[in-house]
Amino acid sequence: MECVRIQSTLSHRKNWKYDVFVSFRGETRFNFTDHLFAALHRHGVLAFKDDTKIEKGGPISAGLVQAIEGSQVLIVVFSINYASSTWCLQELANIADCIQIPGHTVLPVFYDVSPTEVRRQSGKFEKAFMKHEERFKDDAEMMEQVARWRGALTQVANLSGWDVKKDKSQSAEIEKIVKAVTNILSPKPSSSLSNDVVGVYSHLEELEKLLVLDSHDDVRVLGICGMGGIGKSTLTTILYEKISHQYDISCFMDDVSKTYADCGPLGVKKQLLCQAFVEEEFLICNLSAATNLIQNNLCHRKVLIVLDNVDQGIQLEKLALKREWLSRGSRIIIISRDEHILREHGVDDVYKVQLLNDENALQLFCRKAFKCNHVIEGYESLTNSALTYANGLPLAIKVLGSFLFGRSISEWRSALVRLRENPTKDIMDVLRISYDGLEDMEKEMFLDIACFFSNENEYYVKNILCIRGFHPDIGIRILIDKSLITCDWSAIVMHDLLRELGRSIVREKSPKEPRKWSRLWNQKDLSNVLRENKIAENLEAIVLPRFLEIREELSVEALSQMSCLKLLILTEVNFWGCLNFLSNELGYPFTCLPSSFQPNKLVKLILHHSNIKELWEGIKDLHNLTHLELCYSKSLVNIPNLSQAPNLSRLDLKGCVKLVRLHPSIGCLKNLGYLNLENCRSLVSIPNNIFDLNSLYDLNLSGCWKLLKDQLLEQPRQSKQLNTGQSVQRHMTSSICKTLTRPLHFLSSRRCSNSIGLLVPSLSRFPALVSLDISFCNLVEIPDAIGQLCCLERLNIGGNNFVTLPHCIKELPKLRELNLQYCKQLKWLPSTLLPIGGGSHGRLYYGGIFVFNCPNLSDTESCGVTVISWMIKMIQVNMQCSFPRCSIKVIIPGTEIPRWFNKQNTGN
């Protein structure tokens, strides 16, 4: 194997050639001074030693002077015969000259000699100087040197130092000396970083807590992660400089990923050895030897090791830095953009570096853009625009601020417009590193989210990505781990600059020709592509935002040129022309379906507010279809044969006011769980076998008054007379009752109260009802049967004419939301009305009570107490959850803040 050489890169020695210079007499070379050099070496201190650093035959005196002047700490070891050496006294004179030079520190050590004897130049020191004076009495120049030596001796000996006795343990004193040296050498925050750092102290406090620096009982490994440019390395560098002097060995490996790529695993090990043990180079030719050397040298040493920019788990695996090799109290910090790498390695904690808050972002930007801590007059709005663009990312703030420094207002305005069209390369290059490390499928998901789905609901995004064949559950997790997206409150969130990165990647090969891109997300670009009406063979996804800036009619013909189109989501877009062909790869089709369209790969068909009358004639292969939504298609008359759609689970026909009947094949869809026929007021017939579907859990017949009148009630299988208080109604068929005993969300329409009114007497037949809305149904009484709905969680009975609530409502075991709005005849609420509902709905516990526009309430204050008591009960129930997280809403009756509120304030 070829040997690898790596030079040490001790970043904190920028201004000094050596950390320490030791002046000593040869009598201590193989005892005290030798032990001192060894201890300094163990602590990573670079000490000058005259027998190894001066080239043989070179100008020794000149080399010594350079070594003294190039050392930060100057240690003088006074021994019994120190003053007898003119060589030592020359060193001492040069050391004394450095006392007044900023940055130098002189430390005297009195080895087996009385400090008083040295300071007073008595005893052996007096005799030594007498000999020098006798020797040079005829040389005036040398006599001046002797006088200089005497002065230097007095000056240095009077400094505070250590008194070390030969016949006592010296190791403890040596450790004190080394600790003093490392404290002096411990660098302050680098001046190159000081102007780039804001709000760092809270981060440092948190990191120090996670490292548990006060504990010396174990070895801890801390991971630090975050998106590119967020300041992970900067923060860790400051932490390292603050605490590294506390360790026997400290090592900051700047770029593990690059070293691994350039020099392989052996190179990484050698860099660790070079930095940890302060050797200029190691000549090691195999991994085994490097591993043994690391293990043997780290054993029983208290070390601090920082591994920056680890982007693959194998890099840590090959480094093979094991905890058991290290002394207790050691700390390892691993920096990576990928949280999964850190977790997999078994770190004790992971610290996620957050974006700067508004205050710190403004402070950093001002330092870069204005070279002060405030915004210059006239630049306020432009500064806000710049900070909005950077969105708290330190790298972007620094790059943008530096670029704008010294420029005029018009130049700022022009630069900010240009940045949105062409992001700065310095920023994009840093961010792109994470993208380049993704697998192909994760890259495609990243681009889809960047172009279309940032800040969209997580379930919605995963659903579409699943349709695209991207396996989103694991893919989304990977993107989160790599700090490319976050998931906040069930929404997929991508930083604005990462979004710009994704879009720039889509544009990069043909920036001026949108028809050659793989994705289109901008209305202007889509309009240009459709206007050109040329082949767009690379285009696979088009998604426009819900609310377009400009309303225009677009030509539909160009869609026939997009043979690879797989995703098409267009909302509130008007088209003209004839569509002769549509890609069979589509996941979401267009509103006009040509006869040539073969939807065998269709997963979802969503045509809200369309003008179609009939989807197609005959039978189509729809084996992949799961969702069919034709809401508010006001011209739709018939639903086609769906017998070849065995996986259809959701059929939503809400607001299809001209739909007359459903095709019998719908009753054979064994996976159909959701059927919404709300306000299909012309519907007169549905297949009876629908009510035999075991999969159906959500059925909405609200507003289907013709259906209820003409079909369901004319020939019931079983019927009996029921008195509703207003009229006598026939009971519904047993098949409907059978269906509605499953978990059901049954909603109502304000415009058609009869459809719900018919069901009220039969509520006891619906024990699995989850949500019941019987609002605005002209009900004068709420039946006691509601109390038997053991699964009911949401009850809306607003807009009715009842006077009191039945006591049975408070017995509903899972009720958590009650709506009483617009109950204008309601006179009072039970004081014992409290929710019982426990558990949580998914990850969010929800609940509420709404009492609004109920003018006949006799005692609004007591009603207010009831409402607040409801809220308190909901909070208590939520706190019993494993992960308390709730959304609780209440509306209190009345127009004034109740008197029992002990803290009131007037404001916006």
C-alpha cells in the first residue's frame, strides 16, 4: 500500500512559531526538564528544544533568538549551576527583553534552588557572576553584557513562579506548570470569527450542558447537525477554543469528508495522529498500524476530538475511534448535516443548530452590510427584503451583506431583484453539497418539494410522492435527517434558499427554455411553453399555485406535446382549444379527457369545478385508481362504469347538482370507504348494494332530499311509525342502519334540513358515529337517543330551535367538541356540562365549545363559567396524554369580559 503523508494543521498557532521555549542548564536535561517536555507534548503543546530544532552547524545564537522571539510562553528553569553558563545567561537576557512585548509570558521555575538566592544573586549565583566579571574584566563590551545578565536575572527571578524540590515529587508541580501554560495558550475567539458571530452564548451554554463538562465519570459523544451554512463549524470552533485547554490532547479535524475522499481511511487516521500528538508528519503504510498507534497513544488520555463535516457513516466506521480507548472525562464532537449518521453512530445527544432569530439576523447583517450595529437611514425596507431572502441562514446573511456593502440604494434594489432570479453561487454551492449526497430517488423528491410542495400538508405531499412512485415514508425521513426539510405541525417546510437551489437545479441545463425543464411551477413559464406549442419531452410535472397572480385563458393543445407528463395539478385555470392526446403516465389528469386517454396508470382523478358531463364512455382499466373527486362539477349527469377500479377507496361527488343516478358498479367496490353525495339534489337513485359494502365508513347524504324521498323511504324493508314532534316519518331501511353503525362522519346542509331530520329518530341505530352535524335543521328538541352514540366526538346542533339541552349530552363518553352557535331559542346550559373525551386524535388533541349568537340565554355569566369549565377540563384531559399537544377553541357568550377574569387588559 502506498504510504500517505499528512502535515499537521494546528489552526490556533497562527502568530507563533512555537508555543513554549524552555531555557535550562544541562544538569536538568535528563530529569526535570525532560519530564516537563514530555508533559507539554502530551498536552499538545509545541515546545522548542535546542537539541532537535536547531540545524546542526547553523548559526545557533541566531536560531535561539528567533526561537525565543517566536515562542508565546518562555519558561526559565533556574537550577544551582544555571548562572555559570554564559549560554543560559544570553538566553535569559533575550527572554527578559520579551517581558515588555505584548503576547509573551515569562514563567520562572526554581529547581532545587532557593528563589531568594536567585533573586539576591547570592550563594552559587554570586560566585558564578564573580567568575564572569573576573573573566571579562579587560573586555568592556562583555562587562556590559554581564551587567545586562545581572539585570535580566533580577527581573525574571522576581516574577511569580514555582519552587520545585529535587527530593520531593515533581509530577504534581509539572502538572501545575503545564496547566498554567495551556491556560495561557487557550486561544480567545478568533478575530476572524468575532465579527461573524452573534447570539452564540446561548448555543454554547446548551452545548456545554449536553457535553456535561463537569462530569469526569464517562466518555461522551455529542452530535451537531443542521443545514449547510447554518454555522455548525463556526459554533463548534468557538466551543473548541474555549474548552480545549482542559484536555490532555485536543484535536479539531476540519473536513473529514474531504480528507477521506482525497486520502482514504488511512489519511483520516493519520490526520488525527498528526494533530493529536503534534508531530509534523507520520509515515504509516497500513490501517492496522495506524489503528494500533491511535489506541496505544490515546489509552488513558483525557482527550477532546472534533470531527467536522462527516457525510458518510463509513468515515466514522473506518476511523474506529472507540470510547473504551479513552480516559474518563474525554469528549468527542461529530459535526454532520445528516442526523441519521449521528444517531447510527450512537452519539449520546444531538444538538440541532437553529436559524438565527430576527434580532440576531439583523445584527449580523448590519455588521456586514454597514460595518456597524444599526441600519443606515434610507435602507430600512431594503434591509427587510434582504433578511427575508436570507431567512435566518448565517451564510446567506454574511454573503449578501458583504456583497451589498458600500452600494447605493438603487444598486441594492437591483441586486435583490437579481438574486431572486439567479441566487448567489457562493450560497448555492454550500447548500448543494447535501443535495449531491442524495440517492436518485431522494433527489427527485427534493426537487418536487422545492418546486411545488414547500409548506404543504405532510399527508398531502406524501400522497402525491407515493403516486409518483417515490416511497415517501423513508424518503421524507432521509430529507429530514439531512437537514434539507423539516416537518412542523404536520407541514413539510423547506428553507427558501433550499427551494431556490432545487429550482435552479431544474433550470440549470436550459435556463432560458422552460419546455426543456423537468418541472414547471410558474404561471408565466407555463404560459410561454403552451404558447410555443413545441415538443416538451423532458417535462414530467406541472403544478401551479392555488391562487394565480394573473387570470388568463391558456391553449390546451400544447399538452398533447408532453409525452412524459406524470403530474399535473392546475387549479382555477381556464383553457381553450381541443386536446387530442394526454400522457398515459399522468398521476393527476386534466379537466378535458380525450378519447385516446388510457388511464391505466391513473391513481387520482381530481376535477373540481369542471364542466364535463360524462368522464368517458364504456369501461376503462382503472386498477390503480384510488381517488375519484368530481366535486362541484355542475354539468355532470352520469358516473361511468367503475367495475375495473377495484382499489377505489374515495368517491367524492359533492355539489354535482345535475347528477341523477350512480352506476350499479359502485356497489361492487369492495375497498370503497368514503362516499360523499352532499347536495346532489337531483340524485334519485343509488345502487342498493352500496349498503352491503363492509368497507364503507364515511357516508354523506346531506341535501339529497330526492334520494331520501324517492328511494330510501318509499319501499323500506322494515318500517314503523315514529313521532318526531312535528310529523310522522317512515324509518330508514335496515341496510342503511347496518351501514351507519360503522365509524361514520355524517354532515348536514343548512339549505336542506329534512335529510337529517329523517335520521334524528333513528340515532340510537348509529352507535359508531364519530361526527354528527344536524345544524340548521329546524329541530325544536334534541332527542335523548344522542346519548347512546358512544363513539361521538363532534356534535354540531347549532342553528336549531330547541330551548334546552338534553341531560344525556353530558354522558357522551368521547365528546370533545360541541357547537351551539345560532341557537336563538336556547335559554340555558347545564352547569354540569363537561366533556369526558379522552385520548388524542392522531398527534393532535382537539376540542372546543362554541356558544355564539344565542340571544335568549338567561344567565350569560354562568354560561361563561360553563364554557371555561369545559375548556379547563379539555386541558386536563390533554395533559394526561403521553405527548400533550392540543388545539382547544372556545367562544364565550356575551359582549363583555366576565367579572371573574382576574387579569383584564384593553388592547388590539
